[in-house]
Amino acid sequence: MQHWDRIEAFVEVVRHESFAGAARGLGVSSSHVSRLVARLETQLGTQLLYRTTRRLRLTDAGAVYFEHCAQLFDGFQEALTAISDYQRRPTGVLKLTCATTFGEQFIAPLVNDFLAEHPQLSVRMDFTNRPVDIVDEGFDVAVRTGALPDSSLIARKLCPRREYVVGSADYFERHPRPHTLGELAGHNCLLGSADHWTFDLDGQHRVWRVEGNWRANSGLALLDAVRKGLGLAQLPDYYVREGLERGELVSVLDAHACTHTAVWVVYPRHRHLSPKVRQFVDFLVAGMDGRA
């Protein structure tokens, strides 16, 4: 069984470069620190320090032992800091970016609920459909939809997300329903921000180029065009769910629906995550459970 007080005394002696300095840091006498280090050397069966009247110097064995022991005690201090931080109230400014429609519909209400519980916190929300580098642009958290690219960010899944190819009931009274991806060439495919749609085909994710006479970087505008029978569009579930339930919209190519996408909350990797980010992410994950 290890004697942690002996190891702590040794680490403090090395860091302070003296027994007296270590004693002051530990709140004990210099003689007590000296005894602890001597007992540690006896326990290990090796000399850890060269002692002279002027200075202390690590032996080769002492240098190796100190490197490992210092990491242990640093980890212990980090654990104490993490617990202390977790118990503190979130403060400062929480900066969040999110896709516009999903953010307005689902995320903003949860942010408002979180702020109501923590009025000492300030919030800045940026709703945009453009790609955002949250590190360079100074955001704490981002909510992202779709397939998540590889990155150094930490990601937690908020909810599943499915893409539907839809047209209005009126549109399909005038046009045949496509049953294969190739048949999309015979339809006016309304486009959003991207010039392609995504599908699962033979177990593989596929990007499918489509063409049409309408394009806009607004999901709501795209949905309105579909409802008015201008063509087909691929839209996420939260845009089309109500229209499908009411029979106003008709979904096609369901067998090829892209199923690997989701909604994620992402944030930069930090050794000590701030209370505002940690608690908000936990709140968001719990709040989104079953919502979208």
C-alpha cells in the first residue's frame, strides 16, 4: 500500500527545491518532511535526492519517479478543480450559433429556459445556415444538423434527423411519383443551399446531383414552394412533419432516405470545461430528448 503523504512530501520538496519550502506549503515542519522523504526512499530501496548544504538535486531514479508522481498529483488537483467548477453557477456570456429554422423552433426556447434558471448569465445567439468556425469566431457552443464531419470538436447527439423528398398532393396529381433516383431527372427539383441531395443507396451514403428552376437559402421558402406545387424538394423532418401528417405533402423515395444524419451540439475541447458550457450542454441534451 502506497503512503501518499510520503509521495506528496517528495513532490513538494522537488518543486520548492528545499525541505523548508515544502514544509511551508504542506503546513508541517521541515524535519517531518525530511523523515517522510527518507521513509519513501527506504520503501523504494533507492535514493531519490542528493542532499548538500547548498542545494538538492534529483538522482536519475528520482527524476523518473518525480515525473510520474507529479502527474498523479496534478491529476488529483484537476479532479478537485473539476468538482469545484461543477458546483459553481455558470457565469459570463454564453455564445451560441445554430442553423436558423431549427434554432428558432427548438433551441431558442431551451436557451431561454436555461437563462431563466441562471439570470446571472448573458446569452448571445447567432442563427445562420453558413458554416461557422466556432473556435476562430469565438463561440462556446454550436448546434449542427446533418452528417457531422471529422473535427477536433467534442460532439453530443441531440436527436435523430431524417431527410424527406416531398412534393405537394396537387403536384403528384399532375406528375408521376419517382421510384428510383434516376427518375428525379424528370422532375423539377427545388434546391436549397446545396446543389445536391443525399441518399442511402445499397448501404452507402450517396450524393445525388439534381436540377430545377428554383433555388434559395431558406428552408421555409423552399417548403412554401413545395406546398404550391412548384416541384420536389428534400427537407429535414422538422420542416415537413406536419404537412405529411395532414396529407398536404407526399413523401417519395423513402427506401433511400438518408438515415445517418442527426442534430449535434458541439464545443471545443478544453481540459477544464467552463460551468456555463458544461451545464448548458447537459441542459440542451436533456431538453431535446423526444422533442424533435
